[in-house]
Amino acid sequence: MSTSTTLEAPKSGTWDGGNEPLKASYGKLMMWFFLLSDAFTFGAFLIVYGLSRHKHMPYTGEAEAFTFSTEWWPIPEKVFNAFPGFHGVDLPLAFVALMTMILILSSVTMVLAVEAGHRMDKNDVQKWLLWTILFGGTFLGCQAWEWAHFITGTDEGMVLADGTRIFGANLTMNQYGPPLFADLFFFITGFHGTHVFSGVVLLIMIFINTVNGVYHKRGHYEMVEKVGLYWHFVDLVWVFVFTFFYLI
């Protein structure tokens, strides 16, 4: 009677079966892959915006004498100069700056939630997740107001070559300049806003699970960390949207 033994080679490589590449779990790796693909999408949208702006003639006169016209690309400071409760007051980019600050603060509270999860501090995770949800919801409310004002337009409107006066913007006409400017504004900021809304929904879900002790029973808060990756990505993308659309 003979017996045979099978010798297995020791697993020493990073990518051998059973190992976690770069010490990242499967869930984290998949989140990174998703974020990478999403970054390509946002990058393509911003490239289209840059090419579209380059194609249109810029305004070359004095900033004080600027008027809206379909013949040149609008100056962002003249388009986004409104602030809730200050009707008629010229506050260039003030409201957008406030929105940006709110989103940056939400990233800070998300970092604190992840750090609390590493310490297995359930109460702190709940607290910082709730703050992140509040900041995210506030940003969405601000964006809704900005869209409403953009669609409604200014009191003066813009007079077309045929004498018609138009107010605000939609997908077919634009008081502020070429119709493509409004199309890209709605598409890019709307696409980002959809990501923020999805992030708030995910935050609410993991907040409920945290309150119910789901992650504490598992012995880790990795789900909070994975949603945190998504939230930081959304915040980072806004920095590029803010730079391309509102500053340049």
C-alpha cells in the first residue's frame, strides 16, 4: 500500500491567492476601480468644457462694461454673483465659495468618522456621520437654489438681435451667453450633484447601520471607510468643477 503526498509551493508573492494586494480588501479595491473609471468620465466632461470655451470668442473689453451676449463666452463673476437674501447686490462667486467651504467641511467630518471607526468608537462614528450628512444635504440645497436662480435669470435679462428679451437659461436659450454654456453648466454640475445625492443616501444607510450596531458586531467599520473614499472623491471632483467653471 502506497501513499502519495502533494507538496504545495509556499505563497510568497503579493498577488498569490489568499493575499490582499497592497493590504486592501476586495471591497476597497473595487471602490478604487469604480472611482478611477468615474474620474475618467468627469475628466472627459471637463475637457469638453475646455474645448467648447476655447472654440468661442472671449470677451475682450473692460470687466465693468461687460454685457451678456451670445457672441462671447460669459465672465463667471458676472453670472454667479447672486446670494440668497441679498437681491440686487453684486457678490461675485460668494455663494459658490460658501458651497465649496461646506463640501470641504463635510470631508473633514468624514475623515473624523473613519478615524472613529478605527478606534471602534460607535458614538463618535454616529456623530461625525450625522454632521457629514447635514453638510451634504446643505450643499444640495445650495445647488438647488443656484440652479433656480440660473434658470430664472436676472431682472434685466438679455436682448437678442431681433429685439426679443430673454430671462434665465434652459437647454435651448441662455441669457448669459451661448446656449452651450448653459448646457454644460446643467450637465456637469447636475452630474456632480447626482453623485453628491448618491453619497448622502449611502451616508444615511451606513448611519442607520451604525446606530443599529451592525458594524460594531462585525468588529470593524470598513464600510464607513469605503463610503468615505467615495465622498472624498466627490469633494475632490468639485474642486476641479469649481476651478474650470467658476474661476477660469
